[in-house]
Amino acid sequence: MTKHNIARLGILSTAILATPVLALAGTAAPAKESKVLKEAIKESCITGDLGVNVVSQYVSRGVIFENQAAIVQPFADLYFKLYEGSGFVNKVSVNLGIWNSFHSRKTDAGLVNGAGTSSTRSWYEFDLTAGLAVTFAKNFTFTPSYYAFLSPNDGFSTFQGLNLALGYDTTDLIGFNLAPKVQVLFELENKAGTGSDEGIYYEVGIAPSFPIGSTGLTVGIPITAGFGSDNFYGSLNSKTGAIDDESFGFITGGVTLSSALSFVPECYGTWTATAGYAYYYLGEGTSDFNTAARGGAVREDKHSEHIFSGGLMVAF
């Protein structure tokens, strides 16, 4: 959900010059004073984005929730700039977001409250996020966020969590941005992982991107690894039937391709089309989730997965 700020500065100058008007009686009427009207359109303190992605599998933190039929994931975000300056703290903004996952297969509909109780059986997930982004020392950004994951089709119980993320812009250091990021998610209520109790999730990754000449295309190479503690991840012990705590969740690498749709008028925002591929290697903490052994009917117990995606986004 992841995580898009757009700034615009326009200056409109209009000059209206009044010319002297001659009176019919032969005397000149006073000329109107020249007036120059200049209106500066200031940079908006509110920006945002909205879009939709279509994916071959729904995977989150290495956990595969669905891999069959159509999966559509629309989202929207708003960013409210509270402060911007040249001191140690450079920028502060409030971020609000929603994210959804719709499944034509009606994944786990009624699993929590019983089959037939939900009237939105294809609406598997609805997420709410609220956070604060603080950019400091020019290149660091710290983002604490509250997460709430709900299931309109009653596929799972509502999850609440606290996520702490720290990113760094390496442009000044090496000439381009590797976009390294670390984050920690604390499960406060119910589960986002595969373990037996509320735990802690850790993620490290980079997401460099580069323009392809003058084609208008940008290629990205995201690489991410996820780990857990305190039963965030878990695997089924075939001997005892218990869910054992696991540390390693997954590692993924892939490629994304994005293209700005320059034919769309600027007044409608900045439109971007995307396509992507990601390879996932699943650890013991994720490879058996949603398999028949753990009561699922989505996938086989294997370590390798290939995910394809495509999307459309507008930023304003």
C-alpha cells in the first residue's frame, strides 16, 4: 500500500490597461489608472493519489491469500502538509489511505461469522491507514502509521497494528536513489501473519528506479525480505499439530515498468500506467499457509511463487 506526493506551482499574470476615453463634448475624461492584477497560485498543502491494480495473486508480507480468478485492488491516499522548512526537520505531513482487495472467487466469504451472512462476498479486504511522515536531516523519512484491516465478506477478524518505517534517499550519497527502507509492524489485535499469536514483523528492502533514456518509461527493481518474531510467522508441526514459531518469512525481487500518460491533460492530474513481475521465495513461516494441511484450499506447499501485476494511477 504502498506507499506519492505531487507539487505544483503555477503563476497567472493578467494586465488590464484602461485607455483614455474622449468626451463627445470635446473635453477628455480622466484616464483610468492602469491596474496590473497578478494572482499567484500557491502550492497546495493537500495532495493525493488514487488508482487500481490487477494482480495474479494476492500476497502480503509473503502470505498468499488468493491465487485464483480475478483479483482487483483499488486504493486512494491523501497527504496533508503541516510543515516545511530548512532546519533539521524538513517536512511533516499527515497521511490517510484506504486500500481494497476484491476477489471474484469470494475468498473465505463468511469464514468468521458463518456462510451466507455477508452481502459483500467478493469484497475480501478493506484497509484503513493513518500516519505521520517526518523528513529530517534532508534525506531521512520516518513514518509511524496505524493500520486497520477489515474484511467486508467476513473472511477474517479485524486486524489492528502499529507500523514504524524509516527510509533514506541515497541520491546525495551515490548520485541516485536506492530507496532503502526498514520497517517494523507490531500486531496489536488479531493477525496479519501466519503464526499462533500477535507478534512482530520486520522488513528490509530497496527499490531503485531508473528512467529509460527519453522513452518516458521508468524501470524499478524492488527487493524485499520479511522476518518475524514472537509468533508473527508460524508453520504446522506435522508431529504435534501445533503451529511452531518461525523467523524467516520471505524474500522477493522483481521488476516494475511505469509510463506517464502524457496525453492526459495536466488539469486531470498525473496519470501513470504500471506493469510488474515479482519472484517470491517463501520460508517455512509462509510456504504452508493456505494449503490443505492448514485447512486452506488456495495453494500447494511450495517455496517459489511468481506474481504478475498491472495498474493505473493518478496523482494530484
